[in-house]
Amino acid sequence: MYHNLSAVWKIPSERVRSQFESDMAPVFAVMGQRAPVRFFFRADDIGIPGKNFSCLTKMFYHYRTPLNLAVVPSWMTLERWEAFQPMDRQSPELWCWHQHGWRHLNHEVQGKKQEFGPARSDEQIVQDILSGRDKLSQILRDRFTPVFTPPWNRCDARTLSVLKYHGYQGISRHWRSLPSSSEELPDFPVRVDLHTRREAAPEAGWKALRKEFAVSAASGVCGVMIHHQRMNAAAFTFLELLLHTLRNTEHVQCLHLGDWLRHA
């Protein structure tokens, strides 16, 4: 059973291969011709070991592609961290473990979902951010990178101020997220959404996905958002084709945010 499977993946894996060749391959064929393109992949809602998570990390390991792991602090325990240790110790340079809110709970009674929005008091925002940071720092120790991904890619201006004040090195949201951040708290936006799509039909989803990749490549930076709980065989087939293609595309560089910050 897959959580809220997007229509774009409700097709056989065999068809994914043909769709990729017809719809995506032309985009990657011209990628990087005008200027180099930086890719980063961000997997959200991390904290609970499982089959899909293992499949995801094994695939990134196989293609030697860095992956940013947005960890929900309240989900992480010492026992779960131990379960993640074999893959983390095998290739620590591939993984960037960072903070994904606190409990991944919506506190808004109106409007779009937010964990750090107008319904929260200043004190609640500070307490939840620092509770998450302290827990991850205690469990992950030096494997924790002080970058913040707000659940649902949304937070308010007070949250940005708290993050800056307490020494966070970056934030990662959707590229259209407001309010804008500052140079002191660089934003690493995702432009491609693989698994929380809302198109009603696979054809519409493929068309929109192709456009997202093309627009992102033209900008020079392509952030790709992953939700492994929403992946089925078709979604994994697509991701493997994507990683294989990027691995063999000139002038494309895949980074994780920790390396990006260190070399900024």
C-alpha cells in the first residue's frame, strides 16, 4: 500500500521507460550546453526505517549520487539511528542529514498546512525549532547539518529570523515559497516534485514534470523533492533512469547541501 500515489506513477514500469525516452531524454540531451547545471535531491519525511527507504538509499549509493535527508526530529530515536548506520557508515560523503521541522504537524485551522505559521506564537516557534535541533544534534552528532526544511515547504518570516539568529546555515523550500530568505540564510529551493503531484491523469503529470526539469535546468540549479513513502515500482524505475542519465550527462554536477555550503 502506497501513501497518496500520484497519477503520474499509475502506469506500468515498462511504460515509464518509453515515456522517459520520449519525454525526458530530449531535456537531458541539451542540459548543460549553455552553462553547467547543479542538481540536488532532497528526500523528505525521514526518520522511520523501511523497505522503500532502503531501496531509495541503495539506488543513490549505486549511482554515487548525494542525497539530502530531511529528518523529522520527533520520529528519530537512537534505535532508528542505529538502523540507519550501515548505509551511513558505508559512504558518509553521500548523505546530508538535516532538520525537517519538529513533529511534522499542521497547526493552521485555515488555509494551507504549516507547522511554523501564523497560528504559532513566537515562543512556540523557537521552542519547536530548537527542540528539533537539539534532539538531532544529540542523536546524529557530527552527522547533523544545520539546514532546515519546513514541512510542506512553508514557514513565516518569524521562523526565518529564528533560524538566522540560532546559526542555521540554510533553508530548503519550494522555489516559489514566501517570504524570501536572505544571504545570511541561503535558500536551496526544490523545483521538481516527483511524488506529491496533483495531476488527475498520467499524461498531464508527465507534461508538467518535463516542464519542471526544463525550467530548472535553464536556471542552472535543479532541486528535486522525493517522498519515498509515495513511491511504487514505476516511481523507482523513473528515479533509476534519472540517476543513470545524470551520471552520464556532461556539465551536470550533483551535490548535497553540506558540500554546497562548505564550498560556497
